[in-house]
Amino acid sequence: MGGLTLRRILPATLLLAFLVAAPFFLSTYWVIILTEILTMSLFAMSFNLLFGYTGLLSFGQAGFFGAGGYFAVLTLLHGPPSLWVALAAAVVGTALLALVIGWLCVRLDEIYFAILTLGFGMMLFTTAHNWRSVTGGSDGLGGFTVPPLNLIAWQVSLFNPKYFYFLVLAVTLLGTLLLLRMVKSPFGLLLRATRENSNRVAFVGANVRRLRLFAFVIAGTLAGVAGVLFAIFNRIASPEMLHWSFSGKAVLMTVLGGSGVLLGPAVGAAIFYVLEHYITTFTTSWMIFLGAILVVLVLAFPKGVLGSVMEFFAQKRRGAAP
Amino acid sequence: MTQPIILEVQNLSRSFGKFQALGGISLKIPKGKLCALIGPNGAGKTTFYNVVSGRYRPTIGKVFFEGRDISGLPSHALVARGLLRSFQVTNIFPALTVRENVLTPLAVMRGLSFSFLGSMARRPELVDEAEAILARVGLRGQSHRVVSTLAYGDKRLIEIAIVLACQPKLVLLDEPTAGMNPEETDRMIRLIKELSDKSEITFFITEHDMKVVFSVAENIFVLNQGTLLAEGTPDEIRSNREVKQAYLGGSLDAASH
């Protein structure tokens, strides 16, 4: 039992130590890349709560990501200059939005669910793109000042990339812990059971629609929080954040890292950004190379990179046991 | 001694478009009595189960469970009252472990469906209960295996374990031995008999295998072309002429009535 816990805790501790220490030995450039990876990790993990754990493929996840960004920026522009208020507004806003859209979407599953979420995602994108007076249209919504983060005793300026990095790290970590708690809870077990066989879940007395709706709202809200970080990081909320191709990024990162593991999408996000960094240093048509590498990775790791690595170790352990 | 009636069906009909799958069935199941529903292929057995268990709504007619009208209620509401069913085609959670398959209904029964932050691992009483149920159906020591790796007969036992975890009063078993080899069939029959004798649960089974039906059932209902053809003890059914006709290719006779 001791070995088992150590095996679980050690990699997590090493990863956490690296993430906390990173700004002290990495260049600002890499700190910024890590910030992006962490933000996208939270976004992709929120998507994977629906995809990997509940069995629902959403192509509208970017809609909530973008909406979170817009809610936060609108609050900063028109409300009190407080990051906490902006974050709270984004959480409440995206949760309500996900509740309404989810209420309609969870009636169906499989491809029908995917198409419904795609449809709602497109509607959200068009709203952000065309409602000029409120959203700034295709230019996006920028021109806000980022207030310092109020931590009771300290006022932390986020203009320092290191400090902003720590904010993103803290938020993503909290989101990850929340997800971890949730997938280990009875609710999480029921989500996995729903993924496996939703019909049977109804026949053991659970309300499948409500289970899916809760998962949808939680996933949408976490995506919204990631969107807040993304908008503040870029100093702008733009319609591209809501575009379905942005949802596609979450799908890609999840498949790349592994949908069966909580941190799979995060690993996928890391691979995606690191590859992008190295490939763009020698070519502008990086998508061709990225595409080719992705094909190889997906063929070599059918369960995702992290998923396949974990399975390899699990098999090795089983082989060594008797 | 008259036993209380656990399930009563009155004039139950169900149509799909112009096809009438069930045409006015009425029957009563006494509490604690192991009853069986038989009939040739296409007689409407599975449709009957689907309507009673809330998967389909009845076109006409009513279903009473413990005296209360449950016609057209959704499945999850029926489960909450203690009316459960198993499925002809194995219907479990393949990628979950044996234990998780049983923990799922246990979590639902304890009202934990929406417990987001509570840890499953910190509920030893649930795990103990799951283990007890698994031991009862003969799957002790398999808890950590992923269900999709089990033998067919064991998967069917998981089905029973899931049903038991829902604290049923009445269980509709839809062909529990379908596709099993003789050995697995024997094991399943022994289990059903034992559960029926030693618990408060009433079982109502459909079965293809006549040997099985006549060896376990105390009361048999015969369905043919969507209507109830006969009802009685195994001996009565064995000697019933109409039943023999329906089974011995007498479907032409039955159709002309």
C-alpha cells in the first residue's frame, strides 16, 4: 500500500515542484508559454469531463471559454476594477449560460449532442462577432486595464509575467483538484457509468439527463474560468475564442494526451505548444508539420500519450507482481 | 392463504404503428411467488417487460405495483419504488470494474448521485455492501477485474448483482440464461431459486428454455401473439391443449381464433 501511494504521489510532487520553480530558472518567453499551456490545460480538462468521463463530445466548449472571457472583460470595463469581481461575474455568467444551453443539449447524446453543441457554439460565436456595440465585433473587446490582484495583504501587479503565471498556476491547480475530487466521487462514478451505458444507469434509478446537465454546467463553468485567464493574458476577448475550431483544439489536445486520464488533456496541451514553438522557429507552415506529427503520435499512442504511458507502467507492474 | 398482490396488470395494450404487440393482457403476481412468462418467439414477452418496467408507455391499460398505479412512470421512478428488471442482452458497464458495477446502483440508492466532492474510497460501508452482494451471486474475489474481461456467464451474474444492489421488491428477469452453456445455466437457476427462497424479493422471469421454466416456476403465464393464452401451475400448463398447439407450430390455429 505504501509503495502504491508513493508511486502516485511522487510524480505529482515532482511536477508541482517543477511548475512552482519554473519561473525562477526559465526565461520569460518560456514562462509565457507555460502560462498558455496551463490555461489551455484547464480548458481541455473541462472539455474532457464531458468527453472522457461522461461520453459526450462537445464541439461548443469554446463558446463557454469565450463567454467567460467576455463576461470578465465587460465587468472590468463597466464594473468595479477588481479581478475577483470579474472572475465571479464570469463564473456566474458561464454557469447560467451552460445551464440553459445544457438543458437543451443533454436531451440527446452521441452525434446529435455533438451537432447541438456545435450549433450553440456557432450562435455564441456570431453573437460575439456581430453585436458590435457590446462585444466590439470582430476587433474583440480590449482596451481595459488589468487591475492588481487583491490578496488582502498584498496588491499583486499582473503586468509581471511571473506573477500572472502564478495566478494561472493557482487557478488551474484548483480546477484540477476540483476535477480530481469529482471524478473520484459517487457523482464521478455515475458519470463514467453513464458513459459506459446510459440506458442502464436509468434502470438503476438515476436521472441521466440531470447527471449530464450537471457535468455540462461544471465543464462550461471551468471552461469559462480558463477563458478569463486567456482574455486577461492576451489583454483582449476576441470572437475567435468562441469559434468551433477553438473547441477543436480541446478535442485535439485531449485525444493527443489521453481522454482516459485526468491530466491527459494537460499533457496534450503541453505537447501542442512545445511542438508549435519548435516548428515555428524554422517554418511558417507549421500546421503541416504539426499535422504529420499528430498523425504519428495518435497512431503510436492510441490511448493518448499519457494514457499509453500509464498503461505501460500498469502492465509492467502486473507482470512483475506474480 | 391469499398472498398480497405485488404486481397487477389490467388490460395492457401496446401498439407500434399498426402493429399491436400486446393486446389487452391482465394478470396478477402474488408477492414472493416465483412466476414465469413464456411464449413462442414474438409473443410479446420483452414488450410486456418494457411496458411494465417503464421503458415504453402502455397504449391502453394500467399497471399497479403494490396497489398503486405506476402506468407510464419513467424507469428511474419505478426503480425507486423497488421494481427492477434485468436485460436479455447483457446490459452492464463494460469498462468499469466488477465492484464499480455494483457501487454504481448502491450510490444511486443512497442518494449520492449528486455528491460531487465526497470520496467513494472513504465509504467503506458501500464497499462492504458491494462485496456482500458480489459474494451472494458467486463473484467473490473478482472485484478489481474490468467487467469486459469476464466470461459470459459471469457478466450475466453482474447483471443480477446490479439488480440486487437496487434493493428490489419485484425483479423482472428477461431470459436470465440466454446464451449460457448448461453449466452456467445451472448456476444461474440455482441462484435465482435461492434468492427467491431466502429473500423477500419476488421474481418474474421470461425464459426460452422450458426445462428451466418448469423446474423453477411456481406459477406460469403463457403469452401468444400479444395475448394471455393460459395461466397456472407447471403441471396445469404442461397439460394445457392450447399451449401445446401454440408451441407445436399451431400458430395458424391461434391466428384464426
